[in-house]
Amino acid sequence: MIADKIQDGRVGGADSCECCAALETPAWVQLTLDKTYLVEKIIILGRTDSYRQQFDNITLLLGGQDQSLDGVAFTSVNATVKTTILTPPREVYTVRVSGGELTTNTIRHMTICEVMIYRQADCLPGKYGANCSKECHCLAGPCESVTGTCKSAVCKDGWRGPACNKTCNPGTFGTNCSSICHCYENVTCHHTDGTCPNNQCAAGWTNENCSVDEVFIYTSKRPEGQCDRYNNALIAVSSVLEVVVAAVVVVIVVYNRRIHRQSTGGTPANRESSSHTYEDLARKSSNPGHYDCLQMSNIQQAGRS
């Protein structure tokens, strides 16, 4: 294809090198780049032998992706070289060179030997755009040199957007701007760490970045205190019950021993008292044959339970 010769890296006399594209006018040739670049200079070379007039009356048009082409003036021109310097560098995706009708009948072609496009050098990490004048805040790695899009798609704390070049909205901060601060009188906090001016929080909020609800702190600590008080009360009640149970056991043991001595014979006074007791029980019982069931066997069993 004849148009391929305008970017084959060869220059010289059109007849000797056969490296130029001669197109009958009116004509145009367009270069579409593999992606958008920040272009800072374009040089168009014409033939260096005879018929240099075939390099006259050409124009340069540039365009971005999804953008219409618009004409760009040459900054320097001679018989064989036309140069355009873009200040500042411009986003370019398509380059078109056009040749209109010439004024003489003997010159009917536009001859272009080479179109050389120079892009801006890569920016340092954290920079992008024309003259590397813009900043991106990617968490890791560089951003795209033209748009600033972070290749990792993750921003540093306090930043948002594809290029991580926008601060968090007022009242938010941190990773993905997902944390909320509550400064005094709704003053905006710092977008990275949430610090409020003069460390003044709105009523009901605390912590270094005024992001913690004081009510939440109170309620979250209260159950722990209640548990402590409950446990202490439970321990106290258990201790009292232990003392009461021990006292009851002692009383039952003493009582059982006294009754046992009375039933087996003890001091005279005790035997006399026992005799009266048995007589009373015998008189009150309607069934003397079951008298033994009224002895201390029931009390002893109650003491064991």
C-alpha cells in the first residue's frame, strides 16, 4: 500500500529510495495510533529531489479518541520539512495529513515521505498528564501517563476516583473514603486520617478522628460491669448459702446424736424424759404396732437429703 511508505523509517529522494507516498490530489492520509499518547512534536518530511512543489499546500489535523479532527498550524516550514510543536503536549489518537488542489496544472500530487510523531516521556511515579503536571495517589505502582488511571485500581487512604486524584467527600476519610468523621459544627475533617480541626468533635462523638459514638462506648462497656456485679453477688449468695447449709447440718447432727442417746439410754434424767415421750407417743398413736416409724429414722433421712 502506497500510504504505508509514510512511516517506514526511510527518507531521501522519492525516485531513488522509493520510500515516499505520492497521492493524487485532493487526497489525505491518516495514521491511527495503538492508543492515546501525549504528543509534543510532529515532523512531516517531503521529497528532497525535484518536484518539491508536491510538498506544498498540505495541512495537518489531529484528534483524540471519539473526537473530531481539527487543524493544527505548523510552527516551522521549509521546502522539505514541516514541523508542529505542541505546547503543552496534546492527547492524540489520530493524525491526518491532507493535500488540497494545487494552483498549477503541472503539479497534481501530494508527496509525503515520512510522518514522525514524538510523544512525551513517561512521568515519574505519582505523576501524569501534560508535562506531568497532575498527581495520582495509587496505593501501589504507577498510574497511566495520559489519564492517570491507577493500574492497581486501589487508592491510598483519603483518595478516590479512577486516577485517585480526588479527595474524599466532606465528612468521610480513610480507605475508599468509607469512614465517617463528626467534627464540631460540621467542619470538614482531614481526608486521609479523619483528624478534626483543633481535635474538636461534635457532641456525642470521640476518638482521634471523631468517628466513635460515645453512647456506643458506654453501652458496650456496661454489660461487662453488670456481669462483674452479677458474679460478685452470686459469689456472696453462694457463700451465705454454704454457711447456712453447714449450720443446718451441724444442728441436725447434734439433734440426731441427742435423740440417739435418749433412745439407747443415757443419764437418768434423759431416760425419764424418754419414757414420758414414748408413753405420750404410744397414747397418741392409734396403731402402737407402728410406733417405730415415729422414731428418728425419718429425721435422720431428712438430715441426709
